[in-house]
Amino acid sequence: MSDNVAHAVAGAAGGIVSTVLTYPLITVSSRMQVQKDDKSGDAYKNFFDGVRKIVKKDGPAGLFSGMNSALFGIAITNGVYYGCYETTKSAFLAASGRRVMSTVESMIAGAVAGSATVLVTNPIWVINTRMTVKKDSLDESGAPVKKLGAWEMFLKVIREEGPASLWQGLIPALILVINPIIQYTVFEQARGRLEKIRRTSGGSGVLSSFDIFLLGALAKLTATGVTYPYLIVKSRMQLKQSKTDDSARYASVMDGFRKILKHEGVKGLYKGIETKIVQSVLTAALLFTAKEELFKVAVFILTVLGARSKVAAKN
């Protein structure tokens, strides 16, 4: 068994760690992305205002709404992504005999891994988005409406909207594959250059956890800044589409852009970007750092179990 399995396991575990540590940021950011009326009393002006209003209305647990489905989703997402990415990377490096992929090869590996991941995990994120942005409501008697669990939400979506609705927002999600492509291309190229600089300077070329943390932050900052408007449209398309309010119903990605610009202006495409950048950069930095350490653990376990191939062990 090759190290690609270890990369997949480490990526999944690293994703869980980084998500747990940053989930309140994810909750506030997700709700701000689908927030259309900024003048409403329930609207979040910024991250701290969002935290205050969520805690006041839902208690501290409200900051972790939908986290179970998110952890399941991120484990599957990162496992599939890293497994596909490292498999493609290994093929490129074996064919070229180089130690580092070229920029084009990094982009192709990212596109293959990202597309496969989106197709497999889109239903999970449709459910998670609805659970995360869902606010507490009251029934006709004034009693709080019981929140649905992930499985209950899944069945409700299937029952009311049909199976195809689980792939709502698929097109913008596929377009957003460019986000990890940018992220991992920047990370791989920056990492390769830094290792080369260290070796040229007489060092071993081995990067520290802090180096990986900074490179991960830089990579995600670049990717998020470029792709954020598409994230806004994707998040809104993954919600249940309104049958009465045309301005809240997006027939396509371009229709979403057009309606957001018409009703909310350019700033509507960047709602919550400050919180999202902090969350994304911190999550990515933690993910890259945790993955590097967890990869070593995964390799050790696979070696002890005798599941690691001799070829991988030599490398």
C-alpha cells in the first residue's frame, strides 16, 4: 500500500482538527453569506456582532450548529481530495523523475482531485449549509421548533425537493474547484522554492511546522480572495430556492450574480469576506500543519501493520 493512503487519512484527520478549532468562524461566515437584508435587526454587522446575537438567541451551542455533518463532510472531502491529489502527484513525479511538480502539473492534480471531491460530497454540503444557516424559529403556539438532525434534514430535502436538489449549487461548486487549485499550487510552488533556498544555503531543506503554517496561510489567503463571489452564489443556491421571491431564486450562476448585483450591489458579492478570510486562512494553516504531523503518524501505523509498500518505505 502506498503513502497515498497515509496522505488521505492524514488529510481527513487534519480537516477534522482544523474544523473543530474554527467552527464558530464558519457558522458566522456562512450565515453572513446568505444574509440578504443588512438592515434587518437580525442581520450580523460583523463577526463579533454575529457571535453576540447567536449566543443570545441560541446559546453557545448555536455557534456549533451543524458541526456533526460538517465533520463528516470535511473528513470525506479531505480524504477524497488528498487521496486523488497525491495519486495524481505520484504519477506526475514518477513520469518526470522530478521531486516537485511543475505549476501546470499542480493545477491539473488540483483540478482532478477537486472535481472528484465536489461530485462525491456536494450532497453533504447542501445539508450542512442548511443546518448551519438555519436559525431557531417558533411554531404557531410560540414553542421553539425542534432542530432537525443531519439525517432528518437529508430525508426532508429528498421528500420535499427530490434527490436532484442534493446537487444544488454543483456548477458554482465545480467552478470553485479553482480555489483549491490556486491554494495547493501556491502551497506546492512556495514550498518547493523555500526548500530549494534552504538547501542552497547549506541546510537540510526540511521545513518546520511553523514554515508549513505560514505557507498554508499564504496559499489560502490567495485562493479565497480570488474566488469569494462564487462562494456567495454557491451558498445561496444550496439553500431551498424560494417559489415566491424571484430575487432570492437563482436559476444559474450568472443569474445569481445578476440578482445580487441588482438588489445588493457589488458589496453583496463580498458579504462576510473578512470573517471568511480569517476562518479560511486559519483553517488552511492548521490543516496543513496538522496533516504534516498526522501523516508521520499514519505512515508509522501503516508500517507497523505491514500495510505500507516497500517502494513507499524506500521513498
